[in-house]
Amino acid sequence: MTRTRSPAWPTIALGVQVTLVAWWVAFMVAFAPQSGFGLSESAPLLAGAVAMTGLIVVGMVLERRVPGHPLAPILIVPWVLTTGYFADIGWVLAADQHGWPGVGAGLALTAPLQMWSSIGVVWLLFRFPTGRPLGRGWDLYQRFAVATIVLDTLLRTFDPLTHGTPLERPNPVGIAALARAEWVFDVLSGLYVLHVVAGFGCLITRYRRGDPVERQQLRWVAVAAAALAAGVAVTVAPSGSWELFVLAGAILLMPAAIGVAVLRYRLWDLGLIVRRAVVYTVLTGLLLTGYIGLVLLLRSLLPGLLPELLMTAVIAVVTLPLRELLQSAFDRILYGSRRDPYAVVRELGARLQAGAEPPLPMAVRELALALRLPHVAIVLPGGAVAARYDSGSAEAGTGERLPLRHGGTVVGELVAARRHPAEPLTPHDHRLLSDLAGHLGVAVHAADLDHRLRDSHARLLKARAEERTRIQGDLHDELGPLLGAASLRIQAARNLLGANGRTGRAEEAVAAAGADVARAMREIRRILADLQPSTLTEHGLIAALREHSSSWAGNLDLRLDLPKTLPPLDPVTEQAAYRIVVEALHNAERHSGGSTVLLRLRHSGGRLEIEVSDDGTGIAPQTQPGLGLQSMRQRAERLGGTLTLAARAAGGVRVNGTIPT
């Protein structure tokens, strides 16, 4: 298979960029002080050139990894030419000072080179991050914006007032008639501001239409683009040197934002190669800008060699710690809390101890967010996934697997995806994940025990339900017919006694036995209805409670406060709730001595709330909980709920129960 060779032009462009930056540094050291172009004017341009070098590095690696990517030229060409504008300024000043040739040519090139910074900004705003237009309308507007920039450049090239040139002298190619067209330059400058605003509108539209990954990319770069637009707007203000510092600082944000988008969200699938180039370029630019700004401040405040001595001390005491601080900040953005493993362990332990949510899903989510991993999962020995977290941009198939052990037994595996398919996890990552694997092994074992306990509880409840069904069948098929036959025989005996004319105590005894059998039949029918209410099985809890209310034969006035519907409930939960309600109503009937009993049912926050209250005599202080109350409380606690009995302030008793659903 023939491998596609990467084009050489990005490397050539980077070489040209380094040469231009080197020339600018030489100009700052050797020529700037004598030419009247002081450090306050030249240093911000150097900071901007360093930031542009970061953009060019990103574009170069992009072109190497994805040859022909439409965004690569946008990240390279405008910024090499913009740096050429800086170098052209240096050449014009140095040549004018020493009488070298080419001053006129340098002045003529100033405006054409200067326009590329404006064109680069427009291209980035309208084509980032894909390198392609968002749509035909946006493409046409972008072309119009570039055309106005080119028109402005042409007019400035032939402007006799030499706009944008470092020397105030007549333009050798100037056209005198353009001196009266200052209003045209004002209009074109206003149009450029409008183009920048439209570019932000394009970014916002991309954000609204984009997928989660593209939105994350645009969040980073939109902030940097906003700062860059502000810096460009500042340079339109009246002349001065401070606005160049603003522009340089804004430009420094652009490679940083693109670097984060590339490294954290894998914008162009670049990975490890770009990381060091972008990070170190930005760090160098930030430190250089801070150093130059401090030098200017000290020189304006202190005389002689004292500023240099102080700067030497600052470099020795502050620069290296500051660089380490900035490096740590970038590492936290790109890698999360990898540098502080104890912070990860503390955070994970605190959340596990809080117990506010299921431990395994919470643990994998916190681990993924802390280490900036796109995919983390816990896989059980049988292959089942116990918990997983995906950031929405993960290649879940590319990952590292670490065994989770408890007591020497493997209880699962921790699967951690790479931050980038071409970038394996580092030994530092492996050490941290291995340390966390011990804690996760305990959590997996505890979750497995909890699952087994719940499964055993479900089997017990199922066995109880089956046993109730069997008892129901025995009562209905065996005991019920026997009692019915006994009742008929007793009635026949009464008839025979009456027919023979024998009355007296025997007839009274037989009548009493018949009454007892009739009561036993009614009680059996009640037990049968309570054991397996068909309405509960077929139509749910609300319908079963309404049916029970319709057949209520107690002396109390039963009132209902029930919701119209309930979310789907587990049959075991419905049965427990029904038994608790029926037992509470029967207790109120037997013991309250009141006239009214109220049944209220609510469902909120994943819990079923039951309330049965009466207006009776209340609870005597010496009253001990009976079997009915103990049965209700046990039913609720088996399902993880609670049940309380309390006296009402207005008299009577209130039973409150909650059952998780």
C-alpha cells in the first residue's frame, strides 16, 4: 500500500516564519532603539508573531496528518504574511536609518502585507472549525468581506498619506486624488467591524446547528475570537502603543484556544504531536509579553541599571515558578487532575461516602471528568457493563483495561479510553488508575452484594406471593366447601328438630353453631379477597383501593384522597402498599372509636406516600404496638421504606408510610 506523502509547503512556511521572527528580534536588538521605534512599539509585534507561529505549527501538523484539509492554509498563509508585515516594518526603518536600498519597495508592500491579518480573521470566523463555508449565503458574504478588505488595501497602497507605514513621507506610488477620499477609508473600516460581527453570527449559527463535539470546540475558539476582535477594534482607535499590547494579548489566546480544542476534543485528530508545540508556544508568548511589559514599567519608574538588576532577580525568583504554574494550568485543562491523584481519590471517596446516587455510575463519571477521559466503564466478569460514562466524543473501542480485585478475586475490569487513539495512556495515568482500581474493586464487590441481596429479596417476595396463592386455593377449594357443607347440615338439623316438635336448648345450640359457621364463611371470603385481589393484579393499586372502598362495611365513614393515576409500579410494591392500607383501615375500624377515616395516597420524588388518619380517641400512652402495626412496618421496611404511627393534634391517629418505587 502506497503511503501518501505530506506536502512540503507547510514546512517551508514554518521556516519562513522562523526567519521573519528572527529578523524581527535582530531588529529589536540592533536597530529599533536608533530608529525611533522603541520597545513599546516593537515588543507587542514580537508577541503577536510568536502567537502566529503557534497557529502556523497547528496548521502545519494538520496538513501533515490530513493532507488537503481546507483549514490548514487558513492557519498558515495569512499569519506568515502578517509576520512579513512586521518584518517589512523593521526593514524599512533599518534601511532608512543606514541608507540601504529598498525603502520605497518596503513602503509599497506595507499595505498589501498588512491586509492579511484582516483576511485571516474573516476566514477563521466564517470557516472554523471545518475549513468550509457554513452555507452558500455565508460563503457569498465572506467573499464580499474579503473583497472590501482588498479594496481598502488597494486604496491605501496608492494613498499619498502612506497609511500604515512606519515613515511619514510621501508615498512613491501615491495618487494625489485619493487624499480627498478619507471618508472612503472610514466607511471601509466600519464595514470591517460589520464583517467581524457577521463572523460571530456565523459562529453562533454553527454552534446552534453543530453536534456536542463541535459545540465544545466552538466554545473555546469563540472566546479567543472575541478577544481577537476586541484587539483588532482597539487598533482602529487613535494612534498609540498600548493598543498593540491588547492586540498581541488577544492574538496569544487564539493558538491556546485551538490547541485546547485539538487536544481536549480532538478537533482534527492531531493528538500528541501538536500538544507540546502549542503549549510551549503559548507559554513562551505569555512569559515574553509579561517580561517586556515589566521591563517597560521598571524603566519608566527607575533610573540607571536598577531595572536590569531587578529583572534578573525576577527571572530567577518568579519566571520558573510562573512557568510551572502555567504548565499546571494547561495540564489541568488537557488532562484534568492527573497531577494531583490525591485530589481525585479524595473527591471520589467523598462522593461515595455521601451516597446521594448509585456508586458505580457516579464513580466512573467522576473518574472520566477528573482525568478528561472520553470513555470509562466497569465490566463484570460475565461481560455485563455495570456502569459507563461517555463524553459524546469517544472512540470507546480504543482503551486500556485494568483488573478490579477484592480479596484476591477479580470482580471486574476498569476500561478507560485513550484521550486520543494515537496517544496511549502514560505510566502516570496507569499508576493513578491502578491506585483507584483498588477502591473501585471494593465498590464493585459491594454493588454485587447489594444486587444479590435485592435478588434474594425479590425471590423471597415471589415465594411469599406463591404461598399466598396456594393458601388461597386451599381455603377456596378445601376449607370453604367443608364449612359450607357444615352450614347446610346444621340448617337441616334445625329443620328436623322443628319438624319433630322438639325445641329447647338443643335448637338454640344448633342455631348458635350455624351463626358461627356463617361468620366463619364471611371471614374466609374476606381473607380470600385480601390474599389476592384480582383488581390489584389486573388494574393496579388505585382501582383496587377504590373497589375496597366500595365494598367497605365498617362503621367509619371512609373518605378517599387518591391521585387519578400513578406511574407504573412493581407488583411487589403495589401488594405491600395495598396490605398496609387494608390493615390500617381495619385497625381504625377496630380501635379508633371515631366516625371518619381518611385514606390519602401520593407519589413524588420516586416514593409512594400513604396516609391513613381517623378522628377517634387517639393513642393511650401505655399502648404497645400490636401485630397489625408490626406487620405494616415490616412490609414497608422490607422494601426500603418507613412506617410511623402518631397522634393527631385534632384527635385521632395518623399512620404514615413511604415506599421507594
